Amino acid sequence: MSFSGSEHEESFYNFHVYLHNLRRTNPHTDAHIKTDLMDRFQCCFLAIGWVVYFVRLRGNYLKTMYVAVAKNGNNLTFPIAFGMVVENNMFLMWLKECLGQGKEVAFISNMDDIVSSHIDNVFTDSYHGYTYKSVHKYLRTRVGSGRSVETLYWRTLKSYTMSIFKQNFSRLSRDAREVLTNIGHPKWARSYFLIIRWNVLDMEVPQYFSELSLNQRNVPIITLIEGICAYMQNTFFERSILADLNTHTCSCGKWHSLGIPCGQAIAIARHSNMHELLDMVQVYYGADVFQLIYQTQIIHPLPPPS
């Protein structure tokens, strides 16, 4: 599909109006556009009505497109912001403005991402780590590949305590230890990460954004953003869950089957502020029932033979 230059010009001409209407119809949406002294488009940024505490950045698509995604309570990828920008710092500065002040934010990025080198300059008080795949790839280029290296690296990476980390780390080869030490343990090791990492070791950008560079690289900017918004709408609709807080049931079936509410039911209860979370769990999982079982089922030893 191809578009004429006039169609692109018309799309950019109407872009201010489009962003205004997008903000008007989607509360809490943050949208920015920047032009040069000749009023020519330079960059734009969109975050449609949500906040994130754990962000991974992936760039760049279409040579000038950047995407920020997080993970939701079900460990699914959750896109939060995207932008067509010229300057890497500009995307991060607008993202920082969206997140607001006083929030503890951590970033997970690939070592070789272009935007990765700019994170520390913009988010000076945040924590920044690397994905395990990018560190592993870098390690292989320096010391070679092998099952023993990969196994020990994975065990070291996943260690929850520093004592177990040191035990596994010492079993790596000297060259591997030197490479990983130069990267910095807080950048890749779970036990050294300075805040809660939420067990996020890697994160993939949705395939849709990867395909943009092939399918929609030449479409007008409004058409491009409309396609992204439609994708997000479909994604959120497909992930929607219905829960009845009174009957303790949900459309995914986990609450009724397990007696423990699913993540969506917990989110609904928190949002409505009408139910105590502990009351949503079957009583049989409670400490009182657990103690009752063992205090009434005591097996006395037999007396010694006479």
C-alpha cells in the first residue's frame, strides 16, 4: 500500500486536531507533539490513560519509533506508551513526565538498545537492568558457548540470595566471571537488583509493533496511530474477564475451581474497594482451619513392649 505526498502532508496538518480529540475522548491520556522552527514535525509521544511501575524499553522501530511496555499481573505484555521521535532523550523525558514524581521505577532493556544508554541520563534516580538474553548473547561473544556456561549462567542469574549467587558464580570460568563483573552484577543478577524486580528477567515487545516496520512504514502518521490504538483496544478486549464478587466466580474459571481469586478478580475488588481480599479466599486455606486439622489429629506412640 502506498500513499502520495499530499496525503502525508494532510495527515501532519491535521495531527494537532487528532491529538486534541484523542485526549478529549480518553481521560488521563498524555500526548505531545514537537515541531522545529519551520513548524515541521519532529516527534510525538502518546501514553493512553495508564501508569506503570516497571518498564522495559525497546527501540527502535521504523527507525524513529520507540515503544515502552510493562507486564501486568498475569505476566502478559502491557504496552503503555509509544512515540515517533528524533531524539532518544525526548521520548524518555515525556515518559518521565507521564510517570510522575515519587514513584520507584525500574527499567529492563537490552544491552544493545539505542535508547538504553540514555536511561540513566533522564531517570537519574531509577534502577536499570538488562534482559538475561542480551547479557547471555554478550557473554557468548566474549567467552564462547557451551552447555556448562549456559547452565551456570542461568543458575547464577536466578539466585535469590547473594550466598547462593556467589556459590554458583564461583563455578563459572575466570573469563566468564570477568565479563559478567565488568557488566555489573546489579545489571543482570536477580539477587543484586536494588529494588523488587518482580521476577522480570526478559520482556518481548508485542509482535504487532515489530510488524509495523514491514506493513505500515509508509502510511500517514494518523493512520499509523489509529492502527496502534485499534490493536490496543482489541488486546484489552480479548484480555477482559468478568467476575462476580458475591458468588466468588469469574469467567476464566480459576476462582471457582481453586477457591482462590484470579488476578483480575483481585484487581476488580481493589478498584471497587468493597471486599477484603482475605475474605475472597476459601476458608479452608486459612490458618485457623490448618491449626484445627493438626490439633485434632494427634497420633500417640505405642508404649514400649513389656
